Amino acid sequence: MATDRIDDQSRNTDLWLYDFPRHIATRFTFNPARDFNPLWSASGDRIVFSSARKTKHTDLYVKGTSGSSQEELLTNFVDQDKYPEDWSADGRYVLFTTTDHPKTKNDLWILPMVGERKPIPWLQTEFNEQSATFSPDMRWIAYLSDESGKFELYVQPFIQPDSQVQTRSLPRVQFSTGGSGVKWRNDGRAFFYTSNDKLMMAEIRP
């Protein structure tokens, strides 16, 4: 498990790795800036996290879990905070949120982890979009939006970033009961979520 923890002496927040079977905790980052929101790759060999090391806004960094490599800056393109949401099962894409844009508020972005690693906006509207997650088969993305006036759960097809299809034109499913805490079934054809303190399941039918 990876988590952020405040050091008792320095009062700084760093990332720590916990090996529960061996009851060992290992400090993972040592930068004076605050490091938080760790996100594992599916293979377990890398972690993406948020940190404000260059400016007052948080960017995304990645570091290998072997501990021998240095942190690598992934994003520094806008004056907004960035938070990792999910890492695709094939390791090719990281979903992340940017916050507090004066016109589009919270937005969802795709960061390719191969090639040029140029961040690509996935969903930018006049509403808040956040808390996104890939389905295991990478056919869908579930996310929250306050388009209806309150945060509701939506599911929309995931199109590869090099496609000419506009994300906003894709068909999507809205769950009017709201929902949060999405966990996909392993086959990607259903997911679980909580709504009004109840555990719900929804199936995806192409």
C-alpha cells in the first residue's frame, strides 16, 4: 500500500510504502514539498503522485517503486492543481483532474505514459467533472459531474486520444440516483458504487 504521511519532526507530507505481510514501512519521497495522492500503475512498478515543487500549484510526478530512480515531472502546463485519478490496465494512460478553471472548473485529462507524454483534455465543460476511473477493459470511463445541479455518476465510452471523435459527442449513461466510489467488475461489464449509503451495481450493455 502507498499513502501520504506527515512526518512528526519536519511536519512535511511524504509518501510511504507499507509491506503488510512483513510489517515494514518505507519512506518513498523526501522532497521538502508536500507529496500526496499516490496512484499505483497496474504492474506495480511505478507510482504517480501530486506535488507542488515548481510552483504553488500541484503537478504530477512519477517514480519507480524500486526506490532507485528519481521523481520525474509529468505535467506543468497550466496554473491549476492536478490530481491523479486512475491508471489504465495496460499502463498507457493516466486519468487526472485539473481544478478551478475560471470557465470550465474541474476538468478531466488523459496523460499518455508512452511517447511524448503530452496531456490531452478528455472532458472540459462549464461543469465540474472529477473522480474518474477506467473500466478494466478500457472501453469505458466512469466519472462524477454536477451538470444536473448536483454530482451524479456518468459512464461514457473511452476513445483513444489519437481518435478524431469528440468526447462530448459520445453517448453516455447518467445514473440519476447519484453515486460515488466506483469499483469496476474485473470483466468491465459492470461496476459497483454507493448511493444514499447503499451499495449498488450497474451493468454496462454496449
